[in-house]
Amino acid sequence: MGRIKTESNASRKEVIIEKAAALFKEKGFKAASMRELADIVGVEAASLYNHIKSKNELLNIICFDVANRYMHKLDEIEAEKTTSIAKIEKLLRYHIEGMLNHFDEVYVSDREWKHLDNPYLSNLQTQRRAYRKRFAALIEEGIRRKEIKKIDAPTAVLIMLHAISGIESWHRSKQKISGKELEENMVTIMIDGLRK
Amino acid sequence: MGRIKTESNASRKEVIIEKAAALFKEKGFKAASMRELADIVGVEAASLYNHIKSKNELLNIICFDVANRYMHKLDEIEAEKTTSIAKIEKLLRYHIEGMLNHFDEVYVSDREWKHLDNPYLSNLQTQRRAYRKRFAALIEEGIRRKEIKKIDAPTAVLIMLHAISGIESWHRSKQKISGKELEENMVTIMIDGLRK
DNA sequence: CCTACCGATCGGTAGG
DNA sequence: CCTACCGATCGGTAGG
């Protein structure tokens, strides 16, 4: 009757989340079915529900994992005593590396969040808005310090975050350029776009 | 028995496509239902099928309308006798304005194309690849002519195209900045990011 | 353009 | 973790 929370039980859930992220990325949240996911995991569809509450719970976990990771990094960077440009570069690199190393999760969190249900949906939207605002504040600080040219900071944030999500196309095309080279190219273009 | 192709019949189809683009944008292709679309158009679901063949046909039309428009503009710009930077700026502005003026269609074509079925899916992928290649060639030309700094051209294309799709967040947040200001900011940041 | 309806598939539950 | 199954919803068709 009572389910026992063993170690293998916990890691089973992690496997499900991981496979779910890959599946949601490939097909989109709505088009991905729990039966497909079960197949990939290697169980019957009904068995998934011993580990998770619902399909939407999977999306919640994926989205908030990612959001919390970025929020935590931003806390860290804001506290540093360096130039504004250096802070922005650091955050950009974190985003690029996140996209390269946790591709499925980040991709899903970026493109499928609209399928969250409340209160998670509005929570995430609020969190994202706050994140972008603080990112923009970093740019505005740079403008005041004359490190960065006079541009509209929210626009710059929007450009940078979406440019990074473009790594998706790169991933898909499996280009000859390496991840590190890609990162350097992106940083060069974007940071020089800001610099005074 | 035989359906008559009247003028109002044709424009009815256009209305359906327009409303479909808005609905697909809002909910995503898979999550949007034909019953919802019918409601918006003001008919019963079955009646939609007098104007269109299937839900997927709607997506086909939306995606190829957009793709063909951009391809045509690229033809035009390639033929011009100006600097590479001027060509790229012109193309960027066309993309930005396209995003501002035909938001629903462009958004859907950008984010929902993976739900196309073959042969449309692979046709569009091929077309998009060709487009990005020719866009990259414009940048490489600029590098050879010493107008543009030495960067990886495909990476720059990827950044720019995705940065523009970021106008989505701007649209959603209904910011105080005007469309024209947004365009100027984006062009400033991105063109200066390329310039030598 | 509508009524009536179909077969398929979905997320999820009961019960063991 | 499985078998068996449910109610809901989907895209689409028949026939008028």
C-alpha cells in the first residue's frame, strides 16, 4: 500500500525527467505522449504515475530547474566587484554553456513554458520578468559607467537571450565548429555590439 | 454538389488562415483545436473543411507564405550594388519589420514548423538552410571587403535571426518603446557587433 | 454551412 | 510495475 521511497525510486524519477525533456524538445510538449515516454523509459504508461503526479508536473520540474539555476547565477554575478562588461560577459557565457550542456532542459523551458498550468505559469512568468529586469540593470549600470554605449537596455537583453537560444539551430545542424569556438564567436559579436 | 469558387469563398479562406495563425501562435499548433478555430471564425468545425483540406494545410500555407516572402527579399537584396553592411542592414530591417507587421504568421512559421508533415517539412528545412547559407555569404563578402570583422559567418546569422525572433517577448510585454525605436536599437547593436 | 457521428488517441485511475 | 479500462477530446467525413 504505502510506497517506499528508496534510492532507486528517486533515481527512476530523474531518468523519467531526463527522457521527458528530450522528448518534449523533440516533439513539443503537447505532441509528446505519455505512452511514448513510457516506451522510452521501458515501462507501461500507467507505471509512470508511480513516480510522477502528471504530465504537467514533468514540465514544471524542467522549467523551474532551469529558471532557478539562472537566478542563482545572477545572484552570484551581481555580488561581484568587476566591470559591468565583465559581469555581462560572464552571464552570457553561463547562458551559452547552459545551452550547450543542458540542451534539452533549457530548450524546453524556453519554448514550452506556455503549457504550464497555474499557478506555475504565472510564477514562472514573474520570475522571468524579474530576471530580465535585473539583467537590464546590469547593462544600465554599464551605460552609467561609460563602459557601454547608450542603448535601450531591455532591448539589448532581449536580443542577447534570444540570440543564445539560437544555439538550437547550431545543435540541429551539427556544424563543424566546436562548442568553444561557437561561444567565442557569440561573445565577440555580442559584447562588441555593446561596447562604447 | 460542385462547390462554386466565388470571391467571398476565397476571402473566407484568407480569414481562416489569419485566425489560424493567431490561434497557433497563442496555443501552439498541437494544442490549438479546429473546434476553437471554428468558434473564432464563427462557424461549426465541420464547415471549415469546405475551405481547407486539413489542419496541416493551414500550417503549410502559413510557413511557406513567410518563407517565400523572405526568399524573395533576399533575391532582391543580393542583386543590389551597395556595401555588404548596407545589404545586411536592409535584410535585418526587413526581418524586424516583418516581425512587427506580420507577427502571428512569422512567429508560427518560426516556432511551429516542426509539426509540418512531409514533403512540406523537408522542403521547408531545405529552403531555410539555403536562406541561411546565402545570408552567411553576404557576411563573408563583407569580411573579404574588410567591412566586417573576422567572425564565423554562420554563427553571426544564427545570432541575428534569433535575436529578431526575440521581438516576441517585446510584443508580449507591450513596452513603452515604439516599434521604430526597437528597430533602431536592434540595428545599432547588431550592426555595430559586426563592423570592423 | 449544419447535424450527426466515427475511429483514434489522449492523460489518467482502479485494483492488484 | 502491469492489465484493464474510463471519459474526454481530437481531426475529419457523410449526407443533406
